[in-house]
Amino acid sequence: MMKNLSIAMLSLLLLTSCQVNISTPEVSTSDSSIQEESSSLKTYEKTSEVRLTTGDQESLFEKVDDIVASDHQEVGSALIDVDTSSNLAPVRMFGAALTHASAHQLMLDKKGDQRKAILEDLFTSKGADFNAIRVPIGASDFHAEEHVFTCCDTKGSEDNLLEHFTLEHDEEIIQVIKEIYTMKKDLQIIAVPWSSPEWMKVNTHASSEDPDGPKLCGGTLKDEFLPTFGQYLNEFCYRYLDEGININYLAFENEPTFNGADYPCMLLSPNQADLLALQLNSTLPECTKLIAYDHNCEPGMYSYLGNEFAEEEHRNLFDAIAIHGYGSESIPTGVRKLRQLYPEKEVYMTEITEWEHDSRFDTDLMYVCRNTTIKALQQGLSGTLYWNLILDSNGGPNIGQKSTCYGVVNIDVAQDGSLIYTKRPAYYGLAAISHMLHIEKDVTTYSLSTLCDDESILAIAFKKGDKYSLAIANTAYEMKTISVRLEHQFYNYSLESRSLVSFTFD
């Protein structure tokens, strides 16, 4: 991952207003439930569920007392106004990357009892209720093996027929996915390579931490191997399908304009991406869609996508755009601009991690709300996948990653061999939304325009059929009284400083 922390943090200081930019394109839909007039809105005597996470950790995703409806706004409160007639964007995915490192940490439980309980906490309504993962095609920077790898490594020779193609490095990932499927049958999976095999590249080198391994760091895909690389990606999708696993989205390269890392990476031009899309359009499994870009939120993404989408024929081959939460442009600003430029494309954040900051729980919790959930969803984001579902408490295992990355949760091994399971701020920030939405394939959830008259309060509302929900964060260092207006009813609540609450109306 390429992280420009100093610039990104400067951008974050500007993200304080909870006012939604209403120029974000709204979603047109034929769903009659979404088109109902406000006069027919179902009324709610009280919330059906309230979940609270406080910055002081006194409450952690705790179910608290419901809020009874009122006919008036509480005096002196911050007003949060929900526009029930607006549809900013469909919201389809919440989750994190199931890297080889994440799967390895889970498989440390040889009996499987603890692993099952952890997966239930992550992927069912008992906990976060995530519905999406992102898997690497070949090695990323996070794995527990001695050497880096792809799915078709050779000892210097070319393999145009992909006779050496193997999923032997993915055995733990495949096992974990099959276990998740028993809990979340509609699990969405995004797949992306960090590098092609060495023999397809030019100007590549070995990692300084793995000098005897394949030379997968840096370099560029050779044009003459572009069709073979397309076959390589196609083969990966079908091999997973043979295992009973659907790859729902395929990106062609993780961070395609960056090749300066000490872990697998390479350059892939917009023209090469277009040619791959044309090649794979008729060969991929029916369940697999294409997702464009998959790189940092920065000004360069507009020119990359502008070139990739220059011809309408090429643009129509991609169903969505993926961005990462690093770079010089604020994430909400980037999402808003992309939605304005390409209103027909859904935008997903497919990688972001907590920074070390000052190691305060409340700081990281508010970081999640500002950058990965509430602020970005206000601008039309359709989902967030964190980087690394699971790591150990030291941010590993990994090869070549110089920055400190954190998992959504940690798994460490106790002296008696049992697993120590620790939830990080990202878990609570994501779960506050993913749990209440309970995203389902057959019922579309939409984000709604949500306005607030207090810039320290961040808020976003959602509609799923006749069910409404809200996530609200108090970024101030003092308690705030808030009043949510849902049509003609008010729901008044006092929210602790640096805290996050979610309301569900069902």
C-alpha cells in the first residue's frame, strides 16, 4: 500500500461538516417502495434497536434502551433532518480483506471451535454482520509464507499455457470462505492481483526481505503477455468456481500506478486495463463483474479513469469503481467527484487501514466515521472493505510492508494454544452500520440525504423497504443532545463525546 500520511491527515482536518453535498447524483429506481410519497411513510412509536459505542470504551457496540418518538425537537439540540424521498446510492458491501495472513491467523485454531465463533461474530447478526471480503490473486504484502508467490510461478521459464497454475497457496483462504458461506450465503467477493507472475513482467526485482523468492516487486506487465495475464485472471475465477466459490468482482491490479514497494506490485496502464476488459468480457464466469481502478484517492485517479473510460464501449464493461483510503484528496471529496463524473457507476472503498495516530481508541473510531463510513456514505459511497480482516497484534504476518497496518480484529495465540480475539476500533465503526443494515442480495438498501445543523455531528440515514436506520457520530469533546427528525416525528438522544450510535426503525 502506498500511504501519503502527512497530506492525508491534513485533508482530514478539513472534514468537519456533517452537511451533505446534495449535488451528489441520486439513484433512479423502479422500486415502488422507494418511490412512495412521504405522506405514506410508516410511523414508528420508538426505535427497534439502538447500539452504542463510546469513545471511553464504557459501551462497545452495546444494545441500549430504545428511544420513544416525540412530537417536538428538544430545546438546544442539534437537529438531524432525514430526507426520506432522496436516494443517494445503493449500499451493498461492508467487510474487509481476507488476505493470506488473515486466513492463516484464523486457521491457527486447529479444532475450529474458536474460529467458528469468531466468524459468526464477523459475518452474522450475532455481531458485525459483514457481507463482503476482498481476496488477493497471488501474494500481497500480508502472508505467512517464506517466499512471495503468484498462482503460476516458474523457475525463469515462460508458461503461456499456464500449466503451472495452482491454488496451493490459497488452501487456507478457500477453507475459510467455505466456512463463511455456511453463515453468509450471499457473501460478496472481490479478487485482485498485486502482481503478475515474474515471467510476464519487465524491470522487476525481488523483495529485500525475500531475496531468494520470485522477483515480483515493481516492474511493468509486458504487452505481449497481456492476453496470457487475462487468461491467468480468468483461470483464477474458474478455479474458485470449481471450489464452489463465486468471484463477484474482479479488479485487474491493486494500485496500478504504483510499483515502488518492497512487496509484489506492478504498473498497469489504462490502455492495458481496457484491453483486458475487452478480452475478459465474454470469458469470465457469469457471476463475475469488473471493477475499475482500485487505487488511491488522489487527483491522478481522474486522469486514469478518464483514459480508461475514454470510449463508451470500454466504460460499459465496468460495473463499479474502487478507491483506496490513501492519497492527497479527502475521501468524501473523491467519492463525490467520482459520483458526479460517473453517476452510472457504484463507488466502493476497497482498502483502508487505521493509522497509528496517538493510539487512542476514540481517535481511531472518529477516523472510521470521517473517512470510511458516515462522511463517505453521505457522498454516495456504496460500501467499504477494510484492509486485512484479521492480523496479529503486531500488524503481521507480512513480508515487505514497512508501514504499520492493523486488522479489523486481532488474533494472537495464548500460551495454552487458544486464540486471543481482540476487536479494534474499525470493527465497531463498521459494525455500527453493517449490523443495522443487514445487507441482503434481494432487498436493496439506499443511503438518504441527511442534514445536520451542528458541524461536530456526523450523520447518515438509510432505507431498506419500509425500514429506516441512522448512524450518528459525535466528534466533539463534549456530550451533545441530538434530535432526529423522521418526517413529523422526533427522536431525542444525548450522545457522549467522541462516540457513535446507530438507530434502527423496523
